[in-house]
Amino acid sequence: MSNQNIRPKSTSQPEDKPLRRVEDLFNRNYLERAVYVFLTGLALMLIYFFIKNINSMSDGWNELLGLLTPFIWGICIAYILMPLFNWFNDLLCRFQFMRQHHRTCLGLSLIATMTLFFLLLGVFFSLVIPEIISSVVSLFNILTDTTSYEWLREYLQNALKQLREMGILTYMEDLGILSSSNGDLQSNTENLFNYFDKPEEYINRLLSYSIGVLLKAGVSAKNIMLAFIVSVYMMIGKETFLAQSRKIIYAFTTKDRALHFIDFCHRTNRIFSGFLSGKILDSLIIGIICFIGMKIMHLEYAMLISLIIGVTNVIPFFGPFIGAIPSILLLLLVDTQSALIFAVFVLLLQQFDGNILGPKILGDATGLTAFWVIFAVIVMGGMLGIVGMFIGVPIFATIYMIIKNTVEARLRRKNLPISTQKYRDN
């Protein structure tokens, strides 16, 4: 067989021009810059639109808040009553029959919670409100009495004269705190006493103001009724709402992150529920002790002052001062000796609350030192007013917990100690 020269077929073909890719048409760097410029321009347009329409947006936001008011109040009522609801539910679930009928157990717990709440509310209105009205009427009679308000007029004028001789009023006018062009504090005080010289004018203004208050009270009554309905559904559907929340969390994040977030929510709930329920109970006990003590010492306006002391005591640190100052001023209208006795009594009462009763009830619910409590009350009070002074401590305690856990986790990864004591000498 003759050898044949087998030539491999040439696989070479004419070189084709390479296809142009998108990266060759559009340089990636320029594309990214264009996207950044577009997003920046869009953000600036949104900011301009927001600033230009801030009044209408503010009105819309206020209208939305007005519509959501019953739901916000309902959630707050449900959150406050939830510990009592859970206690009744746990108590009923101890019986085998109730464990087999879960919805019946929830319904009976809800009925017991609302019955007890409205019973306490009825006792409050039947016992406290008449006493408060009597105290207010008595106070009004004292202020409208000629000798009483003449004495008060003379007392304030002498105090203002001494302040002016000391240069304090002049200094405040120079700083702009008091406006001398609109009349000084003494002339404003004279205008205050003119109301007592002309009681019919004072009563007419009071009536017109009362009508406005009654109209607002009607709207508030509707919102309160809807709020209680919302709170009922919140307590009955608590387990369903929690399950739906967990479902959403697991759907949009990884399992580990979901577990961490749920654990964070549990810790936050313990901080808020422990602080709010403990502070309300503490303030209730302080108000009752104040009323009993004032009755024993035969001091005037016992119910009114005890209510002021109890309500203001829910504000950490500053609450006792906020409640004590107007209460002492009220007793000054009656008798200087009574005011001094009450001042000593409320000082001892607040020492008892701060050192014995408060720590026993609240324990270490927030984990904050006194410095951070003052910081939280001042900052949140400046932002949200009285409500901020009340909820500022648990909010800041939650922020403090987040920062503490983050710092300790990073220190553990670096094999460094987490105790603050270890860093005192470094």
C-alpha cells in the first residue's frame, strides 16, 4: 500500500473582527459616574420638593396622625394591660379544661382584664374626682377672697421689688428673657389680679374656654372608645400578630439574622414592659402614701396634691421636683407652716421612693446609671415634651443595650476582655 501524504485540513479561517461588547461601547467608570449624578440630582429634586411643600406635607402628616390616633392609643392601652391579661391567661390555663379550649381561655382573660380595669377606673372617678373638684373650688374661693389675694399681691410685689433691687430683673431684661417694652413682670402680675377684681369677665372667659374644651372632649371620647376596641383586638390577636411578624422577618432575612432580631425585640420588650409597669405601680403607691400621710397630718388639698405627686412621679429624676413645687405653692396660700411640713414630708417620701421602693419594684430594668437617666430625660424631654421625659429612659436603655452588645461582640472577636474594669488603668 503506497504511502500517501495526508495533509491535515487547515483549520485556519479568515480572522473575523471581534464583536464589540457593551463595556467597549460604554466605559464602566463613566457609566457609574452617570448613575451617581442621576441619583444625586434625584435626591436634590426630592429635597427641594419636600422643602417647597413642607406646609402641605405637614398638614397631611397631621391629618394622618389624627386618623391613626385611635390605633396608637389602642396599642398603648393593650401594651399597658397586657401583663394583667397574661396573668389571667396563665391562671386559667392551669386548669386542664381551659388548656383544651384556648380561645375560651383568651376570651375569659380579656373579660376579667377589662372588668378589673373599668372597676378601678370607676373607683378612681367616684372617689378622686369629687375630692379634686372640692379642692379646686376651695382654692378658687381662697383666691377670690379679698384678704387672700391682697396678701398674695403684696407678697409678689415685695418679691419683685427685692429682685429688682438685686438687679436680677434688669439683667433678665438685658438678656431678653423679659421684655420691658411689653410691660415688666410686675405689670403682668397686676393684670393677673384684675381678673379677681372683675370676676364676671373672668367667668365669661372661663365659660368660653370650657365650651372649647367640651367640644375637644367629645372628639377625644370617640377616639378613646375606638382605642379600647382596637386594644381588645390587639390582646385577642396577640399570638397571630407575633406569628405574622416572625413570618415576615424570616422571609426577608437569613435565619441567623432573624433569630438575632427576634432576640433583640424580646430584650427591648422586657426593658419597656418592666420599666413602664414598674414605674406606674411605683407612682401609684407613692400617691397613696402621700394621701394617707397628708390626711394624718391634716393638710389641705390632700387628694389634689397626692394626684399631682403620683402623676409626676412617673417622670424619672425630675418628676418629684415637678410635682412638689406647685404643691408647696398651693399650700402656701393656706398656711406657711403647712407648706414647710409638706416640703419635709415630700422630701422624706422621695428619699424612700428613690432608695427603697423604686429599686425594689424596678430593680435593674434599664441598666442605666443616674447620669444616663438624667441625659435621657433631658434630651427626650426636649424632643417630645412630657411624653419624651416618660419614655426617654427605656428608649435610651435600648440604644445603650445595642451599643453595649456590639462593643462586647467585637471585643470577643479580638480576644479582648469585656469588663470595663480592665480598661481603667490603660
